[in-house]
Amino acid sequence: MINKKLAMFTRTTGTISFLLLTIFVTSGCQKQAVSPLETLQKTKQCPACDLSGAKLSNLDLTSANLNGAKLEGAVLEKIKLNEALLDSVNLKGANLKAASLEKAGLFGADLTNADLSNANLKGAFLRGAKLNNANLSNADLSETDLNSADLTGANLKGANLKGAIMPDGTIKN
């Protein structure tokens, strides 16, 4: 009788130990969900991700890939996005004050109501971009391709447009 009880106790204890070990190992192996912001900061890759309203000021995201990303209302003050891929990105109402977007690709980007005051966009590719009511005051737009861009209502006061290709295809002297 004692041997039967001892055998049953050993089986039960072994089963419980196995179950606890399985739970412990399984929970340690589960991947934690990585946010798009963490992905962007670690890899500089986040195409088509949603970072609407994100606060990314002062980051260096040179050569990052954000093609098709949603950054509506994001705070990107003093961010470095030089040579970044930002085609078809949604930057409506974004704060890009003093941002550096030198030679960035912004083909078809939506920058409606964005604040790009004092931004460096030298040599950027803004062909077909929507810059309706954007604040581009004191921005460096020299050598920028603005062909087919919509600048309706944009504030260009003090902007450097030397060598820029304007929406009508002419080059500004």
C-alpha cells in the first residue's frame, strides 16, 4: 500500500514539475511585441509603419527607410533624416522645425500643414509632394526638386530656392 501511494505521489509530483517547467520555458521563449518606434530606432527601417503623433525630436535617422509611413502630427524637431527614404509618407501637420532632410527622397509625400521652418531640404526630392499651407519659412530648398509639387498656401518667406526645380519645371536662379 505504501509503495502504491509513493508511486502515485511520484507521478503527480513529476507531472506538476513537468507542467511548471513547460510553462517556465514557454513563457521565456515568447517574443515580446516590438513597437514600430523601437524597430525604427534599432534598424532605421520602418516602411509603412504607423508613427502618427510620435515624438522623434533630435534623433539621427540618416538613411532611414520610412517609405509609406504614417507620421501625421509627429514631432520631428531637429531630426536628421538626411538621405532618408520618405516616398509617399504622411507628414500632415508634422513639426519638422530645424529638421535636416538633405537629399531625402520625399516623392509624393503629404506635408500639408507641416512646419518645416528653418529646415534643411537641400537637394531633397519633393517631386509631386503636397506642401499645401506648409511653413517653409527660412528653409533651405536649394537644389531641391519641387517639380509637380503643390505649394498652394505655402509660406516661403526667407526660403533659399537657389537652383531649385519649381513646380512648373523651371529652375530658380
